[in-house]
Amino acid sequence: MKYAAIFMVLVLIASLVGVGYLYLTANVTVQAVGVTAVEASTQPALFEELARQVENRQVLGTAYTSAPLGSMENYQFYTYTVRLRNNCFVTADMVEVQVTPMEGDVLQIGDDTARALPARSTGDITATILTDVNMHSVRELNITYYMWGIPFSLKTAYGH
């Protein structure tokens, strides 16, 4: 019984050290943020599919409005690319970026790919939104990820 108690105390200490290490070193940092703007008229098939999804209220992604879309000449796609650095010895799982919408944004295209950022590595993650052609590209980006099943998040902005 005495040996079992000692073993359990050692397991507890190891667990506390592991969790402490995770919280002290589990930082994913943003190294760079970029954006690419493309007129919706250059991708008519994608635009028409998104317009159909909005009309049927079955958007694969995040819909910011339920109003039907107008002519494709009135819209553009912004693709935000965020370069992340995982400074921890643990893989960051389920990494995703969500764009905070502004008035005039229509939707963020969904991405069902489970992205991971291996330990001590750098990688890019993207998010594409459909917005009004007259909108600027300044947006706040919310990055979320999991380490050992524990959720973490950080915010950054493109432009100012």
C-alpha cells in the first residue's frame, strides 16, 4: 500500500510538471499575415456555388448574411494567409483561422481539413472570405488550436 501511494504521488507530480510545461511553453506565434484579393468574376463557378448555398441557407462555412447575392461584379474574395510558429515540443492540432466580419462581408468559405502544426515548426494557414468589392482588407483574425486537447486562441489583425 505504501509503494502504491508513493507511485501515485510520483504520477501526480509528473502530471503537474507536464501541464505546467504545456502552459508555460504552449505558445504559437504569428510571424506574418498577408492577403490576396481576387475579383469574384475571375471565379464564376465558385461564386455561383456560393450564391446557391446562400440562397438555400446551406453555406459550407460561416455565413455573415442571409440576403441573396447580387451580380458577381459586385464581390471579391480576400484570402488571408497567416504564418504561424509553434514554439512548443507538442503538436498544435485543429489549427484554424476565423475572420471577424465587417459590414459588407458575405461569408467565410469553410475548410474541413484538419490542420496541425508540428512541434517546433512553422506553417501557413489560410481563410477566404467573400465580401463587397468596395470593402477594404483590414480585418481581425482569430486563430484557435488545441494542445493535448486543451484549447488555446490568439488574435491578430491584418492592416491598420
